[in-house]
Amino acid sequence: MDIVSIVGARPQFIKAAQVSREIRKKHKEIILHTGQHYDPTMSATFFEELKIPEPDYNLGVGSGSHAEQTGRMVIGVENVLLKERPALVLVYGDTNSTLAGTLAAVKVHIPVAHVEAGLRSFNRKMPEEVNRVLVDRVSHLLFCPTKTAVKNLENEGLTKGVHLVGDVMYDAALHNKALAEEREILKKLDIKERSYLLVTVHRPVNTDSKENLTTIVDALISSEEDVVFPAHPRTIKFLKKYGLHDKLKESIHLIKPASYLDFTCLLMNAKKMITDSGGVQKESYFYEIPCITLRKETEWVETVEDGWNILVGANKDRILDAIKTFDPKGERRESYGDGKASKRISEIIDEELS
Ligand code: UD1
Ligand code: UDP
């Protein structure tokens, strides 16, 4: 049976790499890249490094407002689906590519399987939260990474087609750990293990707000720690707009987005992680790196409950205090499965399509 997998943004390439390997054992997979991320460091690098098959289609939609971007994607995805008529559409996570793929598919009566279903921040100001709620409501198969996600769906009356499979990002971490350990990125940056803070920032609440971005930059500079900051293009755009870019570049290692293996190597060797990313909060937990999260809430509540993640928002005193004192040591539960989520997803899809 034919399956169309829809991807478009960095974390989706990482997730799809795992699931794609499994589903290709039994089905014909057609990869549709929406083109939401297009810089080589945000897209092509991941396909090459993670050996993801070349996309069969690239819609090349690029950047734009939510409506422009999502609208262009819905039209492009529909064209491909009408031509290919797959038995199933597979979507990942919570981006505009996820929403567009889902809308296009359900309207032409093609069932949707959602990987990473049931996540909720309960903050509807996040574009991702709106995408998650809508996608889950109309998906046929809901692959949940955590028990919390299953519960969230249950609370919204969604129980049909729900499967607790574990987290495909944990699969990716296990699959790639040894390769990441061999990377030479520390040598390239001339830094030593456990001597630096690793930072990523890309959520609109932090990047688009002059006040929040300035606060974060101030905190990083005044911490006097060595900082490595692989910056998302969105963040570079706003650092420049608010006149913060040159000041930050003088004080820290402000570098291009890292490849997945380089980033994993940087994370495994960091003193602490500072981030507003969803995926990176979990990866810090996988590698037992204390995570300071620049948000007020998280979907990945297990990381906080187990004491390995602290939510500080864009608050300078709280960020600096966490850099100095946050020192988790507690046990971590097996919150994100056993590294076989992708295999389980593929088996459930086989059953569904047989
Ligand atoms: C998107 C997702 C977010 C996810 C993130 C992963 C939505 C609403 N947001 O956010 O959930 O966490 O991807 O990284 O789908 N840009 C470039 N080159 C690129 C890509 C983006 O320059 O290759 C710049 C553009 O100025 C663009 C901005 O980054 O306007 C934002 O890109 P966009 O894809 O709209 O959202 P992200 O912030 O990347
Ligand atoms: N990542 C990467 N290079 C970077 C920053 C992050 O490869 O420079 C990886 C990271 O390891 C994680 C994923 O990108 O697997 C997270 O993506 P992002 O933070 O863009 O999105 P989110 O998870 O918040 O949706």
C-alpha cells in the first residue's frame, strides 16, 4: 500500500528518518516535503546525514504568515494526494506542515496517522497548540509518545485509534548516539566537555518579542559562562532587527544551526542546556543534561516532574539563578518508551492497512 509522509520542518526530518526506515519494509512510501524549512542547514543536511530518502515532492512553499504558508501547503498537498491516492497520510508533530497535510488529506477522504499525538501545552497562543488540537481531532490513528498524551486525548473525548507507542525521538537518540559521540564539533569550536552552556531559542514568544529576546541575551552575556548558541534563522532575523546580534556574537559562540549529530554531540557534552525547543527538552532528559527551559509551560511534563527540567520563562534572574544552582540528580523514569516506537507505529499501520 502507498503511504504519503508529509514533512517540512527540522524536527520532522529527525522523526521521519526513524519511522520511514520501518514502514519502507512493507509499504511504498512517498515523501512530500512542504518546503517550510529550506536553508541547507535546516533541511538538506538532515536528509543527507540521517540518510532519509530524497523527497518525491517538494512544494517549496517557504516562509510567510500562518495563513499564507498553510494555505499554499494545503493546495500543494491536495494536488499530490489526488495524483497519488495513497491509502494513508502520515504527519508528524505540530507545525503548519502537520496541519496543512492533515486538512488536505481528510477533505479528500484519505485517513491520517498522527505521530506525536496528544501533546498539550494548554496555551492556545502557541501556533503549535492550535495545530495539535485540530490535527488530533480529525486523525484516524493517534500515536502517543507518553501516557500523559493518552490522558490529554481522553479528556477531549478522543479514545478511538489512540495508541501509546513511545517517543520516536527517543528511537532517534538511541539510533544515533554512537555516531554523535564521534563528531569533532567540540574540537572545531575549541571548547572542552562540560565547560559550556548550549542554547537554542526559536519560539515566537521569545524571538519576536524585543523585551524577551533582550532579556535572554542579557542573561547569557552576564552569566559569564562559555555559551554555544546554534541559532535558528528566525532568531538571527530578530537579533538583527533588535540590534542584539553583534553584541551577542562578540561574547559567545553564535553559530549556524548544527546538524543533528553535531547538535547531539554538543548536547551530550554540555554543562547545561538552555532552550525553548520541545524536542531539545526531551533530548536533555535522555542524556541527563540539566535543562533550563525559557518557557512558562511545557508539553513534556515528565522532564519537569522528574526534576531534570526547570521552567524559567524569559526572566533574567530566574535564568541566572538556574545557571548557577540548578543541579538535578534524581532518577528518571522510562517516560518516553523503549526505543521501539517507530517499529510499533509501523506494525499498527500494517494491521490497519491489511
Ligand atoms: C517551525 C514550527 C515550530 C517548530 C520549528 C522547528 C510552525 C508554526 N512552527 O517554526 O513548531 O518548532 O519550525 O524548528 O510550523 N527561516 C529561514 N530559513 C528556513 C526556515 C525559516 O530563514 O529554512 C526563517 C524565515 O524568516 C521564517 C522564520 O525563519 O519566516 C520562521 O520559519 P517558520 O517555518 O515559519 O517557523 P519556525 O519558527 O521555523
Ligand atoms: N537540532 C539540530 N540542530 C540545531 C538545533 C536543534 O539538529 O542546531 C535538533 C534537536 O536535536 C532536536 C530538533 O532539532 O532533535 C528540535 O527541533 P526544534 O528545536 O527546531 O523544534 P521543536 O522540537 O521545538 O519543534
